[in-house]
Amino acid sequence: MWGSRLGKPLGRIAPFPGFFIRRKLFGRKIPLLASFKLTYRCNLSCLACPFHQRAGEEGAHINWPQAIAALDALKKSGTLIVVFEGGEPFLWRDGRHDLHDLIVYAKRLFPLVAVTTNGTFSLDVPADILWVSLDGLKETHDRLRSRSFDRVWSNLIVCRHRRLFVHMTINRENRGDIRPLLAQLKEIPAFGGMTVQLFYPYGQGEAQLALTDEERKTVLEEAIEMKKQGLPILNSSGRLKAMIKNEWRCHDDILINVDPDGAITRGCYVKSRGRINCRVCGFSPVSEASGALDLLPGSLKAGWEIFLK
């Protein structure tokens, strides 16, 4: 299976010390992580997502030459990790090329290649890391994500990818589902843990999902307590605590973004995708990456467990 054909661990690890040396000692603003949106097209219409609403726009689906040019540009920038996302990345195709072809090409250039998917397609892909979005138990997930729970669950059950993670975006409707969902995920043989982030309002009519300040505090404290109890939440406790009031130093230049029209931007994930409001930021991947750059032990450990272990 694709997931078992990963490169040797040392080959994945080797570039990272050099990255930190160039960033920390020589002050070079090299991006670590690329968010690569292949398409705005999606087979679902999730309440929290603004991107499927842009599927009809010009430039909503990158073509093969644009994608290859963008990957080559990311390589030149020094990027180490590429995450393909959407829309739904499994819908990406240009002529005879599909997502598998892009992953194979990207793996020649980067130590780590990941995919984030809604999980409604077969999960047999050659990516090093696979994130499946699951936003609660069946009733909650179905309400938020186009009644897709059964399809996602059936794909998770049979998936044997070596690095399979569930990603949950926490909002007002699913904030009580974290613990019971983790209990249910014990049924998934390949499940490697959960990463969480907080819903961010893009101003597309989904504001009712936004957490209040008190709800944000409560859910993050509950996640920290679950980690203490040994539940497989992979975010670091330190970053979860820092996100209660967003009291953390953001190195947004550690992130580089590719959009479906081929445009490449450095910095905040929301840049060119919505209105930036740092006070309500819920993007835990940027928080953890920033913590790792600051050499915080918890963030370094989280990065190790997700990407390199």
C-alpha cells in the first residue's frame, strides 16, 4: 500500500536542522510549510468552509503546468513540507494527471508531502501524511458537513495509511464532541491521533459557528485536560493554552500559500482568502510551527510526532 512505502526516517529528518540554523542563526526568512490549494471545487457544502462557494470563479482549479511551476517555486524558496488541500484535493484532475501524479512529483522535491481531505474518497494515496476532516459524532458531522459521516467512516475503517490523522475544526455546534469522538475513533485501526483547530469566521454567513471567548477558553482547557489523561490529541498543551487569548508570537512568514489560480503568497493563511483578525485566530498549525521556530519543547515534540516519528 502507498502508506507503507515511506522514505527512510533519516531522509525525512535530515533537512530540518539546516532549516532551523538558517532561520535562527542567519535570519533567513525561509518558509517551512506550504498550504497548497489545488481547487475550490468540492463534493460537499460544509457550513464552516468558504472555499466551495468559490468553485465557479475563474482560476478555481489549478492546471498541471501551473501546479508544477508552483511546486518548483516552493522548492526554490526552501519549503520543506507541502500540504495539498482544497476544496477537495481528490477532485483535482487536469487531463491525464490527477492527485497521485502531483504527490509523486512533490515527493521528489520535498521531505514531507501531506494531504488534507474530507474523507469521502478512497484514502489510498502516496502522501507521507494524511489528514481526514471529521467534525464530530455522526449527527453533528452530518449537520456540519453535508451528511457525509458514513462515507468518511467507512473509508477510515479500511484505511491502512501509516500516518493517518483526524483533524477537527472546533465550533459552537461540535465543541462537546471531542471526547466521545476520540472514544469512537478507537475503532479505526490506522488512527494515529487527532489535531484540533478553532473555527475561523471568513464572513461568508457562518458567524453563528464562532466560539465566544468563554467557550474558546473552556474547550481549550478541556483539550489540555484530555491530553493529561492520555487521549491522543497531538497539539501541544502549551500552544493550546496560548491560544485561549492568542498570547503567542506568530511567525507567519513560516507559511507560504498557493491558491488555485497559481498565485503564491507568504504569511498568514487568511491572506488573499479572507479578512485577517488575529484576535480570533484558530489556526493551530501556524501556532505550533511558530512555537517550533521558537524552540518550544512542546511544539517540537508535536512536530516530531506528526511529521517525523
